[in-house]
Amino acid sequence: MSEDWEGGTLEESGKLENPNYYCSHGTFVGDPYGPDLMCFWCEMGVSDEDYNAHLRWEKLRADAKWGLREELDRAEAALDRGDWMKAKRYIDSASLLHKRIY
Ligand SMILES: [Zn+2]
């Protein structure tokens, strides 16, 4: 335990608002003399380039999943209206999105 951590909570220390106590991945890691707080990405030795590629992939996947749900909702609404042709178009589109993410 460093002195910094005595006599108050972490929140009260103001460190949570200090960007110097965060690693490049946005994980709070404290100061070098404080408790050994770990960041998964730092621990794994993942380069910033690989980490950014991971973030881009996650975003792409999240967007595609959102789009997939949208298309399936549209397909369901079309089916409720009895519009089979439109429903099939939405399902085909959803199928393409599905292939992109999995
Ligand atoms: Zn990190």
C-alpha cells in the first residue's frame, strides 16, 4: 500500500479523474507505486495497432449485428402484412449481414 491510498477512498483521492493513471486502453491502472492494477491488453502485450484493429472489428461487428436485427424486424413486419416478397428481401439482406459477422 502506498501512502496515496491511505486516509481516503480511491474516489476521494481524485486519481480517477487524472488521465495519467490510465493506460492507452482507457483502463485505470493507478500509479507505478500503488497497487498492481492490471489491464488485460497491456498484460497480453498487444500493440496499439492490433488493439485498434480489434476495436474496428468490434465496431464493425456491433454495427452489423444492429443491422441484422433491423432487417429481421422489417422482415417480421412485412410477414405480418402478408408481404412475402419484401420479407424475403429483408431475410436475404439479413443473411448477407450474418455471413459478414460470422
Ligand atoms: Zn492497457
